[in-house]
Amino acid sequence: MEKEMSYEHIGYKAAYEKAYEEGYKKGYKIGIKKAKIEVAKNMLKMDINQDFIVEVTELSQSEVRQLREEQDRD
């Protein structure tokens, strides 16, 4: 015997699917950002020009500058 899905159940399922999709997209963006930061850090270690790092990684000048300052402290 098949149970009918209630409107309430369908609403929860739709909300869950939407939240899952949004979470996946957000997690993907965070992962991409972390990868760009790691590439920039490696480029900074190689003493590559900051403008080139910005162009390659699409990070902002201030983000790359901050990474450089963090490396200088270490």
C-alpha cells in the first residue's frame, strides 16, 4: 500500500533539497577560494610579482597583500 505524500511532507522535502543545493554551492565556492589562496601563497614563496598573482588567482590586491604580510610574520 503506497502512502500519499502530504503537502507538508512535500514542502519539507523541497526545503531540504533547496538547502542542500545552496549548501553545496556555498561549500564549492569556499573550496575554490581556499585553492586560490594556496596557489597565491605558493606563488608568493616563489617571489612572483603581486600583480601577476592577482591576475592568475583573481584574488584582490588587498587579499594578496595580506597573504604576503602573513608570510612575512612567519
